[in-house]
Amino acid sequence: MNAAGCWKCGGEPHDSLFCKFCNTLLPPATDYYRFLGLERRLDVDVPALQDHYYRLSRLVHPDRFQNGTPNERRFSLDATAILNDAYRTLRDPVARAEYFLREEGLEPPGQNTRRVPPELLEEVFEVNTALEELRGGGESARPGLEAALARFRALRGELDADLGALFALYDRGRERDVLMKIRGALDRRSFVSNLVEEVEEGLTAR
Amino acid sequence: MSYSEKVLDHYNNPRNVGSFDKNDPTVGTGMVGAPECGDVMRLQLKVNPETGVIEDAKFKTFGCGSAIASSSLATEWVKGRTLDQALAIKNVEIVNELSLPPVKIHCSVLAEDAIKAAINDYKKKRDGEGR
């Protein structure tokens, strides 16, 4: 990031928020992992990330640079914005994986979020039928939909567990086809998640 | 984007909406989902086992007007055809008939896939009977 070295003292380039020679705030890295000084892993220790976030928030806070040079004031604003984005993205496993895949040059997931997983096709069809019935006042469709909702929520939980296992697998071997599997799992999770919302909405609408 | 008159006609008066008993050995059921828009379509055929002619067809589609029109049209077209003739139906024919715009071509693909899936299902049942 700071390829030209420190903007203030000219010290040799290094990856850090502050120049290790003169302790001046440097232009922040835009990559979330580099910015936070974290190893590029999919499995992230979220409580530790939170501590780190609070600590860095104080270090780069614009209040500390009110009397600084224009450069420092700007870098502090930039760093705060990146820090917030980085924290929000990396603390959530799904957002983190989506970010990670994008950075690895894989087409962002979400392209196929409406693709019906084949094994769910029949059930999705039945749920749509039941939702239509319920919208038309057919209260007898409600218990079936509630049962389907419970199943979809459980399935979402299973997919979360799958994702966790795939994260660990990727961190161990860094194999690209694991990333492809993660993308597939994200698509399925997104589909199931939309389905959960759709059924919830159908059940609460009156 | 506006729908063509033919799409609107099928959308407002869909032909052959409904279902057959999917356990009936003379019924083939095709269930397909569209990747692009999340539509789901079920198309069912009732086949005369002696002649191999499709005698009746029903569909139910959850999706946009073009998907509904494509499947409605497909049920009309397969009736009276043999399985092989029905397999020959191409999605472009549906596109042309309904004047579907490029963004809705996938709806016609879905209908073609549904026909094929239903025929496969029927054949599987027929051949599974062990005669």
C-alpha cells in the first residue's frame, strides 16, 4: 500500500497504519485484511476481531487528528470509514465469504441466489401453492407452511455449519475448488434465506 | 417492457391450469425452476399407453407473465402429439409464437425443459414397470 514509503519522513515502505519510524498516520490500505493486519483466513475469531476493532477505532479516530496536517485528517477519516466497513464485513460469516471470494477474483455470489436447488424444487413448489392458498384466505394451509418454515430454518442452520466447515477446510489447504464449493453453499444459503423470509411474510400478512 | 397480446391472453386466460395425480402411471410430471428469476413450473402430461399420444396436459407456474404464458402454450401444443413429436418442440417456437423479448427467452427454455422432464418422468415410470 505505502509503496513509496512514509509520506512524512520518507521511511521505507511497510504494511502498517502508522509509520514505524516517525509514528505518522499513513494512507490506509483498502484491503480489509491488510488494513486490520489480519492473516487472510476465512475462519475469523469474531470476539478478537471486535477487540481489535475497538482498539483501532480509538487509534485512528478523527478527534485525535483535529490539529493534525490536512493529510493526517484525511487519512484518519479514510481509515475510520474503511475500519467500519471492514469490521461489519468480516464479523459476519456470509458477508466475509462474499468479500473473500470477490477478492480472490471469483464472480461474486448472489448471481444465482434465486436458482432453485434441485432437491428443493418440489418443496418450493408446494410452499408457493400453500402461500397462494393462504393469501386467498385458506387458513388450512397455515400449519403446513409453519412446518415448512421450521424445515427451511433448520436447513439454513445446516448450511451455516457447512460453511463453517468449508472455511476451516480452505484455511488449511487454500484450494481453489473449496472456494467454488463455498460459492455454491452461499448461493444455496441465500436461496433458503429468501425462502424463509417469503414464508415468514406470508404467515404474518393479513 | 410490455407484454405481447398473446402473452397477455395466456396470462389472463391460462389454458390447462391444474394437476393430475402424479402417481398415476400414465402421467408424467416435469418440475423445473428458472435460475434467472426463481420461477417454478410444473407441467404434467397424460399419455395414452397404447398409442403413446399425449391426450391431456396441465400446468401450474409460479412466476412472471411470460413464464405462465410459455407453459400455458406448451400444454396446448403437446396435446395430441406423440412423445417424440412433443420432444421436438423447441423453445424458439415458443419465443416466436409469443413474441418474447430477449430478456424473457429463459421462460421459453423453462417450458421446453418442463416438457422434456415430464416425458422423462413418464418414460421412467413406463420402463420401470418391468414389461
